[in-house]
Amino acid sequence: MTKKTDKVNELEAKVNELDAQLKRAVADYQNLEKRITEGRSELTSFVAGELVNKLLQVLDHLEQATNGATEAEKESGWFKGVELAVKQFKDVLKLEGLEEIQDVGEFNPSLHEAVDVRDMPPSLDSSGIHKDNMILEVIRKGYNLNGKVLRPAQVVVGRSPDNHPERPEGAEG
């Protein structure tokens, strides 16, 4: 009887070991499925981001063309057609998760790229107190795609003339 009991115990241990191996294998497979799904999602996001980034160049040119039109051209049919196409183009990009980065207020290095720094004109601040790092001008619009910065806004940043040390004589800047 002990021989039979030993054999049963041995078989139960083997069953438990095989059961544990099966559970680990199933868990490993589920983790692999998750990683593959996440990888596909990241790849899709990356490809979409690259495509939208290329399309933004087209949007930039179309917006420059419409912004540079004369008043007479703005009344023409072709201009209204281009304007409508730009609006539809923006709507499609918005549906894909594209948002324009706000380019007013204070400079934020995670959203903006400073391409120039200028002394802030006194007329910008009626309080008489100048704040450094205010955005004075937008050179190129920036965009977020699904909450991530796709392209930072290129901006000119203002600095207060009284908040930076004077340059020594003869220094250029």
C-alpha cells in the first residue's frame, strides 16, 4: 500500500508541476500578446506621426499662400476654394488627433523652440513691469498629435531690457 501511496504522491506532484508550468506558459503567452499589441500600436502611432508631420509642411505652405493674398484675391472664387480646402484639411488632421500648440503667453521649452530673443518693447507691458520669456512672435506653428508634441512652435521670445546685464562695450550680440 505504501508503494501505491508513494506512486500516487509522485503522480500528484508531477501533475502540480505540470499545472504550474502550464499556468506560466499561458501567462507568458498573454504577456507576449500584450507586447505585440503595444508594439503595433506604437508603430501605428509613429507612422501616423510621420505622415502628419509631412502633411504639416503642405498645410504651412497653403496657410502662407492664403495669408499673403491681397484683398482683391480674397474675394475671388479660387481663393475661397483654397480657403475651404485648408479648413477641410485642418478638420481631417484634427480628427486624427492633431491640435495646434497655444503660442501666446510665456515660453515653454517643452512646447516651443526659441529661434530668436529680442528686447521686449515697452508698449507690451502697461504695468511697467517687464516679464522675461514672453512670446513676441510665432515663426512657425507647433502641433501636438494625440497629446504628444509632434512639432514645437518656433517662436521669438521677449526679454526685458532691465532684466539682463548690459553687454560690455565693443561686444556684439
